[in-house]
Amino acid sequence: MKRIRLRMASKCNLSALFPIQSQLDSALDNATNQQEKENLVYQYLRKLDDNDDLRIPDFDEGLEWLNTEGPLSFTRELAGKVVVLDFFTYCCINCIHILPDLHQLEKKHSVKDGLVIVGVHSAKFPNEKVLQNVRSAVLRYNITHPVVNDGDARLWHELEVTCWPTLVLIGPRGNLLFSLVGEGHRERLALFTNTSLRHYRDKVLLSDHLVGTKLYRDSLPPSLLSFPGKVAVDSSRKRLAIADTGHHRVLVVSSIGLVLYSIGGPESGRKDGNLDEATFCSPQGIVIKGDTVFVADTENHLIRKIDLLEGQVSTLAGVGLQGTDMEGGAMGPQQPISSPWDVALGTAGKSRDNMLWVAMAGTHQIWALFLENGKLPKRSESKAGTCVRFAGSGNEENRNNAYPQKAGFAQPSGLAPAPEEPWGCLYVADSESSTVRSLALKDGAVKLLVGGERDPLNLFAFGDVDGKGVDAKLQHPLGVAWAPDQGLLYVADSYNHKIKVVDPKTRQCLVVAGTGEAGDVLGPGLTESSFNEPGGLCVGEGGRVLYVADTNNHHIKVLDLDTKTVSLVRDSAPTKSSGPCKVPKLPKSASRVKMPPLAVSPGQTVNLELVLSLPEGTKLTEDAPSFWTLSAEGNEWLLGNQVVTGDITNLSQPLSIPAILPAVLKATEASPSLTLSVWVYCCLAGGGACMMKAASFTQPLQIGSTPRNGSVTVTLAHAF
């Protein structure tokens, strides 16, 4: 039989609470010490205890719950608890900002102490109503408290919540206590929570019973990538830099997916130093140029620099705490910043790539970080290291304006410079307004390219419509990438699970790839392939290829625009060991080739070009994968104490295997060597007999003393 719940009158909402709490808030603002504040809250709570009109309605039946063993109710599991309801939507940067405040509360007060935090997900976008997408967000943001997917925002409307985020504190009888709107209330949240727990403990109204939890993350298999946010390409060296956001690390991989560098992770942290000790916290934006990687270390509120040649990570901007400054102008390490979501190299003055553009999602602005002395349009010269606001008032708006500081952005999340004429602009994926905007490099004028609508205060003009300018509709786009050879802009239309293309000349926006439904299907064509909230993309191979960070699928996907196909970057992770790594033993029949010594320098890349020929009339065996290993026996430090391995799937062209030498050498008496070993399984083309062939190549190295950039290539050829 369906259970009928009695609901209280319309008084049970925040409108009834506001007149009472506003008096408390005013008194707290004038209080001079902590004891006075606590006494004021005690008096307030005693007054509320006499008011039975503030009991709130229960959660609707049939809602979907995460991180619990089942639905929760104020009359059962939450009875006798002080409950913090966090009304949030996972796209919202302000909602993300208060998660550390909630984590801090959870560390201080357990469920047994009487505190339960419940996330009430009340979606802004249609895509955010889908349980699987909410589940991905819970994992991505490491939310471990119970979350209810209130897709139709029933409790939101019944309590008359008006904006994200809103925190509502509930007493042990299901009675309204406090409300906090927006972010930046950590101190008052702690005051309200601590005092409420003491007050109701003294009144013997708290219960120490546990609330059954079941964390979804505990059931997931491990994966090499976890919610990759952005990807960047180094076309000159055929490398990709990946923000492996969920693992709190940065990867640099070869074009075939071989992991060359892994910096940070698996746990979050904030530490500069050597590559093997540096840590990050949910990095997003990333750009690579030569041996330098710039990173938007989003949840650390930092801009970081990775010097691959020197093997060092350093902080360029930010203090490690969320800032509220909307002007800037200080030297980077002294300048507080807020949730940088993307970075892009730019030119301010005569020197090319002398600054970084920063999508400052937390303050809804575009900032500039000077790597060298430079000058923004209509500004005086800035010294190297200066970090300053360039565009955006700080108001969350879809406001275009000829004056950059009067324009308004809404959580800018992706950047793509197009400095060439006639474009001369920085394209911005403005996620919360569901638009792509242009920021003129000559004067800072902000204009609409596609999406949204003309009302600057309407942030709900989203959809999935091909079209021109404002008639085109997007849904929370997070990434943009410029193809200069074609004069086209590619867009990660994240919540529509599509990749789109915009012609800036005509402002026409069309679908390139994706079905519009979340999925993880490859082909047969681009529009038959599916994605799941792709967060970033970049252009490679002269505009013929797109690399896409398919965030919720934990993949980097490759879109070949010539063949209209989609494939995966097949990640091949090195295996780390606490001691010297072991190589599989070669059979006695294996051919062993010793190469002449190769002169190299610290920091250089040794490209081993492997050329193998099978016996006539044979082919590779699909059921027994062929593979190779690269080792440095006796000098394991050359490869960072790793044995690198990869598959052999095609012998029609040389297989390129890069080995990046350390920039700093260890003292050694013997001449170090690299050993490449191969195991090849082949069968007669007509069927029948199959065989295994093996070989090894030893490459002695003569390493000079002066570090250098660049690469040295050696061909290793063998016919079985």
C-alpha cells in the first residue's frame, strides 16, 4: 500500500525562516568575539525550539540515491540528527567551491556524533537530471556523503530555494534551523553546525545510530585515466599532454599512447619539486610547448609549470587558497586566484607566446599571466610574473561589450587563441551561458559567436540546435580548439555529448561527431560514435585530427576528419617498482644484436625506430599479442626505474619508441645501455603452423655532460 505522508503548511519554507534568521545574522555581524557569537546562536536555537511550524516536508518516494544503502527519511534514518542539506547542481563552480567546507565538517563531526550531510542534486541542465551523469559527478568531485537525485527539484521548490548553492541546516526533529546562500560561509557554517550539535546533545535529542552507506567508487575497476578534463598536443614531437583530473596528475604520452611522463597522483596534494614528488588537485587546463607544460591546477587555485628538461614543477600564480580578488596585478605567487579551468599561450607585445591566458571560472573572468614583460591592449606594460584580470566584470552574465571589463562571463571553461588575421581573437567556451564568445586581442571587445540569447541575464538559453549565431544552441560547452589552416573552431558541446564545428566567417554551427546521447561507441562513422560529457579537445595533424578528452568515459579519443572514424589513444602505462625492474626472459633461440655506441646528451629523446620483417608467408597472430619491452639493466635510473612495454600490432611501418633521458645524470662507472626486446607471434598466412620469434637490441649510450633539447633517432632492423 502506498504510504501517505502528511505535509505541513506553506510556512515550512525558507521564506518563513528568513525574517527570524536575518535578525541573528545582523547580530552576528556586530559581535566582537567567538563566545558572543555562540551565545547568540544558542538564544536563536532556543527560540526556534518553541516553533513547530518550521518542520520541513520529507523527500519524495522513488527518488534515486547515491552513496547509501537505500532512501533516507527525516522520520527514520535522519531522525535525531543535525542534517546539512546541500542544494547543488554539478555544473556550478560555486557549488564546487563549497565542497571543501563540507569535507572539513565531515572530518570534524561523524554520523555517530550526530551530523549527516546530504547533497540534494537539483539540476539546471536536462543532462544533469540523468542519474549516471550525477553519479559521475559524485565520483569526480570525491563526494562521499549521501546524495539524492531530485531531478524535478521538488524539495527545492517546496522549500523555496532560489539559487545554487544553498545550504539548509535541519534539526533532529526535521525542523528548519538555518540557511546559507552562495559560497564563502565556511566560518558561519561551522559556527551554526558546532553550536547546533552541542545544543541538541545537551537536550538529549541527538542519536548516535549509523546511516547505512555504500560508496559507488568502491565498486569501480581501476583505469589508467580518470575523468580526463583537457588534452593538448605537441605536434612537433608527436606528444600529447593530458590532464588526468580524477587521478590528480598530468600525463605526457607519445602519439601511440606510450606514457612518457606521469607527474602527480594518485592522491591530491599541493607540492612543487621533482617530477616524482610534485602533486596536483584536479588539474584541468593544460598546454604544452617543447619541454614545458603549463597546468591549470583547478582545485588548488594555482597555475603550475612543469619543466620536463629540468625535471621540476613550480608554481607561477596563486596562493593555494580560493581568492576573491577580481582585479589582480600582483606577482603570480602572491596573487590569489579562483578555480582556473583552462590556460592558453598568447602574445602581449612583440615577443611571441610571452603570456598565458587563463579562464578564471571561479570569478567568471579572463586573466593574463605574463611569462615575460608584455603589454595588454590599452594597458601599461606589465612585468614578467604579473597576474591580472583582462576581461569580465566578475558578475555571472552573458554580457557582450566593447569594453572588456564591462563584459560578463559565466564560468568560462575553455580557451582557443586565433591570433591570425582576420580573426585576431581569443575564443572562449562560456559554459554556464551555453555560448562561445570571442575576445578581440586588439582592444578586448567581447562578442557572441554562437549560442545563448541576447538577454545578458538569461543563463538558461541552452539546447541542441545547429544554426547560425544566436539561433544555434549548445548545452554547457567546456572546450574549444582552433584549426588555423582551415579557419574553423571546434567545440566540445559537453552536455549534448557532441563535438561541433563553427565557421567564424558565417557563424554557422554544425555537428561533427556524437549521437546526442551519452555512450561509448566507436563508429562506424563520426555521427554514429558516442561520447559522455567531453570536457576538452585539441587539433593535430594540420587540422586533420581532433584529440578529445571524453571525460566521463575515461578516454582520449582520436577523430580522423579525413576518414570520418573515431579511435582510442591506447594508453600503455609503465610499471613502477620499488626496486630494479625485471624483463621477461628471452629464449635461447632469440637473436641478439648489439648496436654501435650512440652519442647523446642529458634531456634528449632517443627515438628507437623498430623495423621487423616476418618470415615469408607468415602474418602476426591476433590471438597471441606480440609485444616489446625497453629496459636499462644495471642503470634503471635511465628509465625512472621502469620497464616500458607496448604491443606490436602492425609491421607494415616502423614502430617508433621514444626514451627520454634524464636531465640530471647519476654518476656511473659503466657506459649505460638501452635494451629493446621483442616477442613476435606469427602463423602461416594459409593457416596451420604458428611460431614465436624473439630478438633483442642493445644500444650503448655515450652521454655527454651538457643538457640539450631535441632528439636522436636510431633504426633497429631485423628479419626473422
